[in-house]
Amino acid sequence: MICISVTPQSRRFAKADLLNASRQCDLIELCLDHLVKPPDMDDLLAAVDKPVLVSCRRSQDGGQWKAGEEERLTLLRQAIVAEPAWIELDLDIAGKVPRFGKTKRVISYTSLYEPLGRTKGEIDEVFDRAKDAGADVVKFTWPTETLEAAWPLLSAVSQKRELPVVGMGLGRCGLTFSLLGRKYGSPWIYAALEKGMEAYEGQPTVADLDEIHRWRSIGPGTKFIAVDGFDESTMTMVAVFNRSAESAGLDVRWLPLTWERSDRLKQMLEVLKIQGVIGWLGQTDRLGELAESREEALGADGSVDLLLKKKDDWSGFGCLWRSAVLRLEEVLGGDSDRPLDRRNVLVIGTGSLARTMVFGIGRRRGLVSVAGADDQAAQQLAADAEVRFVPGQNLYDTLADVVVLADPELLLGARRGELNPSFLRPPMLVMDVAAGRDDSKVLSEARSRGCTLVEPAGVWTSVVESLYRSITGSDLPSGWETATG
């Protein structure tokens, strides 16, 4: 179920808020702490045909209650007499509000500033106390900006327990918890009615859960592939994959998350039965250190952007470099089946992404040269790959048919280590494999100077198709690009 929280400030608009929420959810949380005057609960509950969960939170729990604690307890006792479907009670006051009628009890534990579960037994203790307080559901609320912070909450929901668990994760990985909670049987997940009405920054809206994450078709058998990040471009990829997988009858979804440290990541993924991870394409190589084996093309330190669990092994793959080379050849065109053959290609960059581009272009018989912000690193890469090294001081005298930008930190400018804009001139063909879906500053400069570009949106399209094929073994349906705008 989807639960939408409404926070009316006046009795006059409370009914309207309830009605608006009822059209898009299965359960409505009515937050009484925002009301200026006590409500007529019978009247409000009669306004909608959806079950209502009543809550009244203190400021220390993220609410807006300004009066005293005795007044809050009185309000909750009066509310329960109207017999809403659910009432939420803080763990420390649950014993002061007795069970009444058919109303079920959500016993909640809130920590706004740090996660629970940092010492052994804390979560089990909360469950025991909630059970003693007559809980029908246990609710946890705490910060979940990263997977590490969300981990105790995720661990709690992924285990079979006597009482069901719901969670309000505060931060980006709150979405991660909500989607996994759906898989593991949480009674409901929380969502905002629309943009601007989020309970916390980054909370998904009902439309997000439907259109991007396809939450309704997530079930116990759903397999998740993690995606590192929550930016707009990543969410567009997530929407494409999930919509296409659902249409094809595949029970696999992409799951946005992020992490700080990698030392426990594989262990957490295995506990949560997550089958793979997609990295920040072109931005960093956080997955490389996790790969226990790599496809041959990546060598020992090529950029890994897809990590898949293969039996007892986490295998690293590179989709970006392969997609970028394919797109580059499509733009070059010509009659040859190897449009890069004998073309002078300058790769600017020294990291793992640059290394894979040097490999891919060389395999297609391009004449590769390497330059970078750090001459020593660029010279080492050129020596390793057995290609030509171009020192920074000679860059502007170098002729290149194709310039491949493979450094996400590359800056325009005239200082040492920066790329002077005057270098970009027609008839160069310029591609930035670290740009994502939109122009980087360097691409914008190249465009304004009349260079031909390999459009970043085209590279992005090719990467999405490659990732989908690598994970599902199938091709994306024709026309999917149009649906992404």
C-alpha cells in the first residue's frame, strides 16, 4: 500500500487535503500536530472512504506540536474514540493510550539525527518493547542518506519477524528502503502527494513510485540491480529500464542507492539479494575495487560501470567505453566497417575511463595519442597502451581528426593542466564520454567554435541499451527514446 501524509493547518482545509490524498493512495496519514484547533474526528473520517492513520508528533520526532505533552495525549485519546483504522503512538507513550475498538496500533521509534542499530541488540529491544505495548506494526524513522545509515533499517525489514515493519527513511536512501520494503512485505510505504509536499527532502511522490519505479509490480520474487546515484539522468535511466522490464514481463527492477565505504558493500548487497550494481557512468570508478574478476577488455584497471553477481564471483564489465566507441563510429560513418581505421584520435585523460577508451579505439584500428592534465600520468598510460604520448606543451600543435574527452575533472582555461579553448577548432570531431546525457562545459565550448560533436544524448542512449541487454539478455523495445523526452 501507499501511505500519503497530509498536514492540514485548519479544519476548513483538512477535508480537502484528505480527499485529494484519497484519490492516489491506499492509506492516509492525518497529522494532527499541524492543526491550530482540535478537529472533529468523526466528521473528518466520514469525508473519505480510505483508511486513515492518525498521528500527532512532537518537534523532537519531526512534528509541529507546540503545546504540552498532556494536551497531546488527550488529543490522541480523543482521536482513537472515533475509531480510525490506525493510530501512531511513540514507543515511550504507547502505554498511556489504551487500545480502543477496532483501531490498530503503529508503535513508532524516531531518531532524527542518527540511525538505530549501531550497538548489538538495539533493534531487537525496540521490537520487544513495541510488542509489549500492543503493536500491530512497528515503525522506525531515522536518517538514511547512505546505504550504511539505512542498513539497520533494511536489515530489520528483510528478516522475518513476528511484527511487520514500516519505515520512514529521512534522506536519499529512504527511497531504497521503501522499494525494498515492498519486496519484503512492509504493510505500506510512504510517499508525498506531489512535488513541494514532501515530508523530507528527496521523498518520492506517488507519481515517482508509479512512473519511475513501477512499485505496484514489485513482489517477493523481484530481483534488484542497484544504481549508484539519485540525479535526474540516473532516474531517467531507471524509468526506462523499469518500464521496459515490466512490459516484457521481467521481474527485475533498478534500485537507486549510494554508499560511502566499499568494504561492506558486497556483504550488504548479498543479504538484500541485490544481483548487481551500475556505477556513475564516466564520473568515478567506485566499482573497480569491488570486482573480483573483469572482462578481458578492462584489463587490471579499466573503468568498471557494471558489477554483476556470477555464482560466487562479482564480475566487472564496461558498458560506457563500448557504447561510446560504437556511437563514435556511427557518427563517422563512411563505407568502411571500421570508420576509425587510420584516424588520428587524441584521448585526453589519464584515469580508468581514458584507459578503456584507448583500448577500444585501438582495437578498432584508430591511431591513438594520449594527453592529460598530468603529463607524467599521461606518459605512463601511453607507455602501457603502446600509443603516442603528447605533452601538454605540444597539445596545441597536434593534429587530430577526433578528440575524445575522458576526464570528468577536465577544466577549460589557460593555466597548466587546463584545456585552452583555442585548441577546439573545426573540423575536429569531439566526444566527451564523461558528460552524461547533457553538454559538459567543454562540449558547449566546442559546439560554439564550430566543431562537430558526438552528441552526449546519443552516447547515453547507447549506454542504456547496452546495460539493458547485459542485464536482461534482451533489446530495449523500439521507440523507447521518445518516451524519455
